[in-house]
Amino acid sequence: MTENRDTRKPSEDLGGPGQERGAGREQQVMLLGGRISCVLGILLGVGGIVAALFGGTANVSIGAVGAALGILGYFLGSRRLGTVTVLLCVAALFFGLAASQGLIPGIDASDRGLPAIEPAVE
């Protein structure tokens, strides 16, 4: 018959005080941090696109921070999600810049408007 009693010591699996924790646990924490970073970057990228669509300012810093979070997530181990985050945020940067210049139909240019006739020409 087998015993139903757990014979493992807690310090063997979890690492007691002064002992090293397993590399698997550290890898899981890094992967979780990378995924959280990528999700925040995706939210910033989508937010930048939505802000440009609804007439907000073309704020490129949102896309840049999102891309930086995607790069951080990539280096923390979330390879696919990090790549998607960086690509989405770069697309949001280009979309926001195009919207600010009036290149997207239906969205007015948000940069400064110049007069049609310069006063010094007359």
C-alpha cells in the first residue's frame, strides 16, 4: 500500500530562508511581467488610434511608450505578444501623424493652420 502522506519538506520545493529559489519560478515571474507590459502597451496603442479617430490630439508619445513597453515585454520573454505590441504601437504612431496632417479622410488636420495669403506679400 502507498501512503497518502506528503513526505516532502517545504524547503525542498519552495526554497527556505537563505536558499535559492528554482529557476522555473523566476522565469514565470519574468514572463508574467512581460505579458503585463505587453498588454499595457497594446492598450496604449489602441488608445492612440482611438484618440486620433475621434479628433483628439495626435499624441505620439502614447505610441512611443507603448512600443517601449512592447520591447520590454519581448526581452522579459513574451516574444509573440511583444512583437504584436511593437507593431501595433508603430502603426498607431504613423496613424496619429497621418491624422494630424489631414491625410486620413474624414479627420481634420490638428496641426497649426496657416493663413491662405501671407501678410507680407501684399
